[in-house]
Amino acid sequence: MHRVLVSACLMGRRVRYDGRAKTVDDEILARWRAERRLVVFCPEVAGGLPVPRPPAEIEGAAGARAVLDGRAAIRTPAGDDVTAFFVAGARAAVATARAHGVRVAVLKESSPSCGLHRVYDGGFAGATVEGPGVTARLLLDAGVAVFTEADLAAADARLRGLEPAG
């Protein structure tokens, strides 16, 4: 049975920068929980960031690849560089996925860690740019199929496609 890595905030854990959760109440998540498939994980906390903490965004709309290559940083509104925490958390997510046989992940959209299609642009004004966050990027690079909380049906279909027939 394949496991699913899920952003902790989506499962009701108060791990977001503002000390809140972004709980998703969905029958697919409930079924996965009952099937004991869930690996609940917050890369930002795993990387060593406290709760609550200042918000952080990838500077200059540079994207996850630039951060991972050392060409851009993740910063707070005060300009503090928190890149190392985000990268450590992303690496921990990949290690956790490998340790648990995860092939599918469901991550919180827009986060500099977990965003898949869009992340905030570094201006702290609510604007986003296309591209993944650092955790989503590393999971994709590791061969994990990544989905957002809006794509649970597609994630479930991918998961079911990985299961042996019968």
C-alpha cells in the first residue's frame, strides 16, 4: 500500500506561519486516514522554523530552482534570510517520503515550501508567480507526484493507478 505525504496544515495542524491551520475536510483525505496512508508533514517546522513565525517569500519572484541553486533567497518582510530552514525542510520531506514509500504528495498551494503551481512573489503584497516552492520542487525531482489541496481527486486517481489490480 502506497502512502501519501500531506501538508500538516491541511490536516488541521496549527503549523502555518501565523499559527493557524488550513484544514481541508474531504472524503478522500478521510478515506486515506482510515486506510492509514497519511504521512502528515510540515517542511517548515521540520526545517527548524518556529510557530508562529514571520511570513516568508522567495525574493524577486526567482523561483524554487534559483533558491536550490543558491541564486535566490527566501526572506521575511524584515529581510531576514530563512533559506536554510526551507531547504532543510524540503530535504527532510524527500527523506521522509523515501522512508515511507510515498509516491504521491498533497501540498498547500502558494507556500514558498509547498506551492505547486504558484508561490508568492517576494513582495509581500499577495501577488503570486507561476512555479513550485522548494519542497514541491525537490519532491518532483525525486519522482513523487505532487498535487495541491484543490486536486485531491487527481491525487486519488494517481494513487489508485499505483495499486496492483485485484
